[in-house]
Amino acid sequence: MTVRRVVPNIPTDTWEESRQFYGRLGFEEVMNHGWIMTLASTAVPGAQVSLMTADRTAPVTPDMSVEVDDVDAVYAAVRESGAEIVYALHDEEWGVRRFFVRDPSGRVVNVLSHR
């Protein structure tokens, strides 16, 4: 299993102000679904942050996202470990296959692969 990127999910009710703040740090918009916007470094595209009002396709808003090369293998390993699955593995209409798991500190991690 290979991790491709890790992205913090930053809750915000100040969408435009947050985008401008991170823009001053060198991030620019690379994705926007209206409820989640991902900003990436102009110099290092894999360095990203996501701004979220709320996750509109899941029951909770995750604290971070981890993109992996094989989400099905990670899901199997996590289930076998006995970790709490917060949102079961499935395909989203917007192009990812994902699940949510709670880490030992209580944080919710969105584990995904792009389809």
C-alpha cells in the first residue's frame, strides 16, 4: 500500500477569506465542488489543503484525507485491525472510492483513491 498524498481538511464558514489567506501562502484553487475546495502549492502540487463547509456526501466531516494507491486493500487491513469504520467503502459520484475510519485519538480519516 502506498500513500500518494495527505491533505488536511480545514472546516470554514469564511470560504473566500480562507481562500485568500492560503493564496498569500502560495496555494491556488485546483478543485471546487461548492462544499469542498482544494488548494495546492504552485511550486509543489502535492502540497495541498482542503477547505470544507461540511462533507455533503458523508455523515461526518473528516479531519484529514489520505489518498492511497489501493483503497480496497487499505479498507481490508483497517477492518481486520478492528478500527472503527465511520463511513463504509463505496464509490462517490464525483470520482473517488473512499471510506472513513476513526484513528486512536478520535480523528476521522478519509481514505481514498481516485477512479
